[in-house]
Amino acid sequence: MNTNVGTLDRALRILAGLVLIALAATGTVGWWGWLGVVPLATGLFRFCPAYTLLGINTCPMKK
């Protein structure tokens, strides 16, 4: 499992995930807000399976 999520991408994923989870927890949005766990997890682990399938890498680190 190689790192394929860069710094800005990671920060945006974590922020979006936390916002969606908070909105779901407060009842502002429906159950789908709990899907914020996905961007949160991909941001924390710095790995996105969809990026691997699409051949995308936003991480500036060299292999």
C-alpha cells in the first residue's frame, strides 16, 4: 500500500469527512452523512484505492 494522497488533498479529505460526520451526528443531513468516514479514512491513511485504479497520485514523494 503506497502513499498516493498529497498534503492538500489529505487536508481537504479530512476536513470534508469531519464536516459530513458532524452534520450527520447533529441530524442536519440524513444517514448518508456518515459516508464522511470514507474521505476521513483515506485522508488519515494517505491512501485512496480509487486513485490506484485510476492511476492518480497527488503525493509529491518519489518512489
